[in-house]
Amino acid sequence: MIRALLIGLMLVLLQVTSAMAGKVRLAVTSSFHNSGLSDHLIPHIEADLEIDIQLIVVGTGQAIKLGENGDVDAILVHSKPDEEEFVKTGFAKHRREIMFNEYVIVGPSSDPAQIASAKNLLDTFHKLSKAKVNFVSRGDFSGTHKKEIEIWRKIIFDPKDIGSRYISVGSSMGKAINIAVAFDAYILSDKATWLNHKNKGNLAIQFEGDQLLHNQYSFLPINKKRHSHVESKLVEKIEEWLTSEKAKNLINSYIIENTRVFTFNAN
């Protein structure tokens, strides 16, 4: 009898504790998730702040739409022009830079387009535009897809001109890499996701290090004036945590294949 009462009391306490824990809907990019960094950070945020974070993993374009519709409380994305427009139109209170990594060009180990010897990123894409090779595009208006479009535009080239060798897949970074492996194709990927990806097939990093491959991630809290139901107080706590010394140490210490893949730069 006493045991049954104790068990009942414990269940009630668990329900009360669960009810007390705040819930936040956070839209994050698939690259943030596929890189493994979300699994590295989120449990610490939840434990430290006693917040239940519901992650919605999508591309940057979709994350922004979710924010515009008030379907999430905050977004963590990586497309600066879109982020600035998001703030300008009043959907976010501000844009807070948190960390960065870099994009890389992955391709067949034999490197038939010979991009490993390219002088810079634009030369790399010139070579890709001329070589008879497959190229996989995210095609989902994610931050990665928009970076790819930006580069093609800089060399004044429409990748659709290469016909069926340009494979637009409309999917997450991890799935897009799997398709690139299947087609023995080149692909633009963030380095963290590539290193964390298990199915590398015959592909390898063929070009990296250009300043145009800088990949900044920013946190944007949804404006309560636009959507009164957003958990703005809890989002403030998350932003404070993401810019803290603990976040800095965790982000900078995240290692894949003996490589530090993210660099904290919040201020």
C-alpha cells in the first residue's frame, strides 16, 4: 500500500516537473543537425535551462517560412542576405551570429574535373562548368543551395546548361551526399556534415579554403509583435546560453576526424 502511494506520488511529481519545463520550437538547418553538432549541444541547453527543445530540421528557406508563419519560436540558419531581410521585415527582433564553419567541394577521388589544382573557388566552378561530370545540387533553397547559386552567378553560368548531369534533388545535406555518392558526382557541402557522413563512397574533398566558402550560422528570435504566442523569454535564455563561455567551449571542442569543424564567434 505504502509502495503504491510512493509510486503514485513520484508519477505526480514527474508530471508536474514535465509541465513546468518550458517548450521551445527551434528550426535548425539540416547541416547543423547532420553534422552532429545538434546532438552535441542541445542536451546541454535543455539540462542547463530546464527547457524542452523541439527541433525542426529543415533547410534555411523552409526555416524562414516557419518563422514567418509563427510556427517556431526561433531559427538557427546560415544565409546572411535572407536573415537580414527577415529582420528588416520585422519577423525577427535581431540576428545574432553564433559560429561558422566552411563549405568544401566534394567529388570523385579521381577528380575528372581537375578542381584540386584550381586557383580559387571561381576557377573551380569554371572547371566544373566545362567538364563532363555530374554535379548534385541540394535544390531546396537551403543556405547551402543559395551559396551554390551565388557561386554559379559569379561566373555567369547557368548550371542547367549542363543538362542531365546537373542533378537537383530538393533534399537535406545528408541525402544529397548519398545521391552524389550514387552518381559519383561533385557536390557543395559544409565540411562538418561531410566529415560526419558515414557513406562517403568514392568521394573526397577536392577543394577547400577559399574565403567565399565561409559559412556563418546565426540565431534569430521570432518577433513577439508579429506572433504573440512565441516563447520569447525562453528564447532569450537560449540565446544567452548560445553566446556563453560554455557554448564557446563546446562548439570549439567539437571534433570530427581530428578536425575542429565549427568556430564560435558570438559577441
